Amino acid sequence: MVLDALSEMGCVLSYAGFDLSDPEKEKVGVLAIQLKERSIVHSEIIITLLSNAVAQFKKYKCPRMKSHLMVQMGEEYYYAKDYTKALKLLDYVMCDYRSEGWWTLLTSILTTALRCSYLMAQLKDYIAYSLELLGRASTLKDDQKSRIEKNLINVLMNESPEPEPDCDVAAVKSAQKLWADRVSLAGSNVFSIGVQDFVPFDTAGLECPLVCDLLLSVLFLVQCKAKFHAPSFHVDVPVQFDVYLKADCPHPIRFSKLCVSFNNQVTHLFTYFDHITSVDLVLGNETGRCVVLNWQGGGGDAASSQEALQASRSFKRRPRLPDNEVHWDSVVIQASTMIISRVPNISVLLRHEPPALTNEMYCLVVTVQSHEKATIRDVKLTAGLKPGQDANLTQKTHVTLHGAELCDESYPALLTDIPVGDLRPGEQLEKMLYVRCGTVGSRMFLVYVSYLINTTVEEKEIVCKCHKDETVTIETVFPFDVAVKFVSTKFEHLERAYVDIPFLLMTDLLSASPWALTVVSSELQLAPSMTAVDQLESQLDRVVLQTGESASECFCLRCPSAGTVEGGVATGHYTVSWKRASAADDIPAISTVITLPHVLVENIPLHVNADLPSFGRVRESLPVRYHLQNKTNLVQDVEISVEPSEAFMFSGLKQIRLRILPGTEQEMLYNFYPLMAGYQQLPSLHVNLLRFPNFTHQLLRRFIPTSIFVKPQGRLADDASIAAA
Amino acid sequence: NYPLYIRSVPTENELKFHYMVHTSLDVVDEKISAMGKALVDQRELYLGLLYPTEDYKVYGYVTNSKVKFVMVVDSSNTALRDNEIRSMFRKLHASYTDVMCNPFYNPGDRIQSRWALLGTLLPVGCLPGELHPGAGAFDSTVTSMMIQVC
């Protein structure tokens, strides 16, 4: 600055036409200008220049340069006696130096700030700066620190402090008057100063808010660390914590009160975090002026976290201290502790037989036994599907306490807070729970028991709420598989059925459940397009199936008309009522309904069926009656012929042509005479329909038997017949 | 970014040097971020002349562990060349490494020796702190460098 001014002066001199070659005259000239200079107030210009520079450096992101210039600006304001502005700037800049840890620079700024606050008689700032200058960051010598401390105590005793050294004499006089006013005005002034982690260790130049009164970071005079004895406590155990205070100033300092506040005052019975919200230390007393130092959280300040880190890294061997002394650096702040609920002393047992079968009423037995020494009250049970699982599972799971009714969709997946009553010590109770799972898969079930108990902690009785839970995973599987097929009356595979021709429906139930199943009954509900040939009776009444066993049923059905729908005719439904073999009688059976497949039905013009006995005997006449029905609306010309067979002699019309009227029946009677014993081929009937050339022999073979079993002739007393056979 | 060791000669106007060192950190930061991933093969980064003010020149040097050395030199001392500054920094770095290797030294502590030697014309940027054995060597290295330049 001086150099610039001098060079400027040189220019002025040269402009003024001075002869610079003469050193004597130059000296005189310089002195003259210097004298003139004294009368000009440079501060304004300097400050303007400085603020321009600040803006420039801010633009180019040089935060430290900016801070340095702001310090210079603050000092300039001080020289210009504009203490308010000076203080504002210096305060703003202090944060940066605090966070960076440059204590020498911070001390010099603080000294200037202290002078400003003294000259303005600003009580709060004066106290705050004094406290900081007394603390561990300040690089002042001990004698200076004692001086500041004495002044501070004077202020707190409601007296004026001594003036700061190196202050302007006139300013000091006016300051003393201000202080005298303050003294007379004083009532009980309480100043609260927050000592806490104020600025994060961020070198990006965080903007500190200018409003600083309650959040002044008053460092290093007194350090505070609060610590809970353990990170967690049970509800029935008294919570203990310690508050450690360390003073860094040269003289002993007396505090009048210590308060610790928490985030909640009432002991609750649930799990929560207990925080120390703040620690307050009162300096001075309420009748005079007092300063309340306030630490948020468990203590610590802007430098303590770094110090703690260094302490933890240190390998210094800790000196052995007497038992009640603690090494300051080894105290770690533990500002919060977790309160957990009392350890429950009951047992919860679950009894069940997994896996569950889909749709069955699965029984879960919950046994609760109390091992507490006192009676437990208000025992409540919550049971059901553990929340948080797949939404599909939740929809398809139903829980109920009443096993006698089948639960449907309206039942919930989780039953909450079922009151169970009280339990005396050692008493046990059982509760049966029924679960119905609609889909296969694995489900997690939760049983949660909560109760209240009175306990005594340090001669005070409190009510604790305890709880215990058990989780169990239950698999659900399919109980059985049903296979349905259509066969002809000869138990041959049927691709299509024919109108009015009976065919068979066969159902096969294969048990896939690991548990034995009892099939209570089965029922066939036919669609209107299908009729039964005879009585539909369940053939599976009260059948017990073990794993892997299968049960079959057979029904004879007939379809009266082909129907117009493509894809066949609806057959109906097959309902099976079943339950676990080991289930109690009062548990209802579950009905599983299976939709039967459609069957393709075709019209056939001519239906032929045969009446013949089930077996023949050699040399005994075997009468056979063939019925031919005309299923069409037209008269059919039919050619019938019988092909002889070696095993038989037959009598009847070997070849005939006839006409059958629509809807009528023609009977053909033959007499077959078996010649050989054994499974013999019958003489085959050939029917030829003139209008339906594809009514072939193949088709006919479905309806009429092609072979018959012929028994040998019985032994007779007559030898002759034996000889003849 | 707090100072580990700072010494200046002459001891008056120390505050000015402290400020200079502090503000030069801005330039150091900028240089580090600008370097970025480019020069990884060079293990130490000699930053060169950070910025010249009217009376002084400021030189910077950064180690791999982001410990910064800053040297403020009188401008009138024109005999000092870049190579010499570079070698001085290397000596400083070696000395600092020795201090680090000392098992009694806690990383992050300030370096201070029992003997505060009066130096010569050259101020060097670090700050005194706790006492511990290894700093004596560091201090004497610094002093010898100061004497050498004088």
C-alpha cells in the first residue's frame, strides 16, 4: 500500500513539474505531501478498493485471499472508528480461520474484535471474545490471558472492565461512559452462548450466517463431554451417564450451575433413543450478570472432533491415573443411548404339521407359558402372515381362531391383539389357530405375544411392557392331482363321442400330499347337454389315500345331441370333498371343484349294438341279436352281410339288403354255434350304408364285439360226447 | 489444512507471513485440482511459483499424502533459482518423512522441537505445536536451509 502511494506521489510530483533529480527537494516534497496526506481520510478509499478486491477474488474462487482482504477491511473500519461494521466483518471471517485451524491468525482477529466490542460496550460480544481468547486456541501469552480473565470477571460482577491496550484515547473515554451506563442499567442479564460444532471442515468456503448471537462458537475455554455408560439400557435398569468438564484458562474459574436436558422426560415403555439434547453451564450468578454456556448434543466443539481423532491415533502410553480420574483425551462422547424393552421371560411354542395343503384348514397350536415371578397381565396375541411379504401371498392367506367354519376371502391374513387374559407364574395356555392358504409356496408366519408386568427398579414400581415373538415358515403344497379321460364302453381310447352312444368318463385322483387324505365324497355335476346312463353314485366315499395312491371313478354318460358349439360339448364339474386323515372331526372338509373337459360329439347315421351273452360254450348255441337304429331323418338303404368265421357255425341271414325307416330299429337275429374253445373271433357283421360310404367296418367295430370267449364243453358222464369233442 | 509447522525470520511482521501462507493455500488447491489425473507418474508435485507479490515470491510443493509445503522468499534474493528451490523442497520432504517415521510422532500433531533456533532471512511456512523428539532434526534442516540461502 505504502509503495503504491509513494509511486503515486512520485507521479504527482513529476506532474507538478518538480525536478526529481534533486534528492533534497524530493525529500521535502515527499514530506509535504505526507503531511497533506494525514489530513485526508484514506479509510474510505481503502475500504472501497478492498471491497472491489474481495468481489474479484470471490469471482475467481480464492476464499482465503478473500478472507484475508476482509480482515484488512475490518481493520480499516476499526481505524476509521466504524466499530459496528468492523465487528460484523471480523466476526464473519472468524469462522473460516477457526475451521482451518490457524490459531495465530484467529488470535489477532479476536484481539481486534475484542477492542471493537470494548469500545462499543457490546456486552455479549465482549464476553464471547474474551472467553475465546482465554481458551486453548488462542496464542496469547499468559499475562495477557490473565488480564482478559480479570476483565471478564469484572464484567460478570456487573462492573466496567479495564480498557484494552492500544486503543484510541478519545474512544476509550467514550467507551468508559458507555460501560458506566451499562452497569447502571443492568438488571439480571443472562447471556446464552452456544458452544457447539458450528462450521463443518469444509474448505469450499461455506457462507457463515451473520446472525451470530446465540450460535457463537465460543471455543476452548471450557470443554464439555457427556457420556452414557453404555450404548443401550434395558427399561428396568437405571440409566447412568457422566458429564466431564475441562477448563483451559490460567486461573480457576467457578461455575454456578450445571443442567443437562434430554429429549424426553417421561420413561416410556417402548424402544427409543434417548439423547442428551444439551448441556448448560452457568458462569456468574443470577443476581449479577451471568453467562450460560450451552453445548448442543453431548458436548464438543469445532476442534474437538479432530482432537479426538488424533487421540485415537496416538500410541502414547496412557499414564496410570488414580481411579476417579480419567484421561481427558480418552473420553469419547456418547450422547445418545438406546433404551430397549425388558427381556421377556415367557416361552412361546408352536406345534403344527407342515407342509400345509392348499385350501385346507391348517391347524397351528400356540402354547404360551409364563416363567415370570409375578402375574403377567393383559396378555395379547398377534398371529398370522408376517407382514411385508408378497402381496399375492397376503391375499391368499386367511387366519381364524374358529376351526369349525371354513374361512373365505373375507378373513384377514393377520389377526392382531387377541386378548388372552392373565397368566400366573408357571401357568400355560394353548390357543389353536387355523390358517387357510390358497396358493402353493412358502409363507412366513409370525406369532407375537405382548404383556404387561410390574417390576421394581430402585424401590420404585414401574409397569413394563414386554413382548416375545416367534416366526415359522410354512410350505403349502397341492394335495392331489385329478386326471380325467373319456373312454368307450369297451375301455378303449375315445377321440370323439357319438350322439346317443354311451361312453365312459374316468377320473383318477393321485395323492401328492405327504399326509394321508380322506376323500369324504365325490360328486359329478353334469352339464345340461350330458345325461347319465344310470345312477351317479360316488364310488370314493370315505376312501383314505396314502401318498402316491390313486383313486378312480367311472361314470357312464350319454350325449343326446351334438350341440352347435365348436370345440365340443361341455361335460360338467367334478367335485371332491376331502380333508387330512389326521384332522379332527369338527374341521370341515374342503371341496375342490374340477371342470371336466369338453368332449367332441359327432352324429352317426346308424347305430348298431349287439345283445349277446358274455361267453359261449362249445357246441352250445349262442344267440346274438343285432339292433340297427336309423339315427337320420331319411330312409336308409342298408346292406348287411355276415362273414363266416372258422370257429363258428351260424344260422341266420348271410346277406340281406333292407331299408330302415328314419328313427326306427331293425333287429337281426343270428344263432352262432361255437366249434372251438378259447377266445374266438365272432363272424363279423358288415354293414354298408349306401348313402354314407364312410360308414366303414372300422367304425362298426366300436359298437359291436368282435370276439367272445368260448368255454370248453363241460365233462359229461357220457363218454361219447367227450370222444366227439 | 491447518498448519503443522510454521517458522519465519525475522520474527517481526510474522502475522503478514502467516496470512501469505494461508492465502497461498488457495492457489495450491487450485493447482492440485487442475493437475488431477494427468501427472500420476510423478510421485511428488513441485508446484513451482504460486504467485509473486510485490516483495515476495511464494513457492509450493505437495506430497502424495496431500501435505503441503509453502516457502516464501524475498524477491530481492535473485540468486535463488528454480532448481535450488526444488532441491530445498526435496530435503524438506525427506526430513518430514523422517519425522513421520518416528514412532513417537502422532500423525497430525504439530511439529515442534526443544531448540528454537534463530534463523536468517528466509521464512518458511509451518506452525509450532507440541514437543516431541523427531522435530529437532526437522527444525535443524529448516534452519540450515535458511542459513544457506542468506
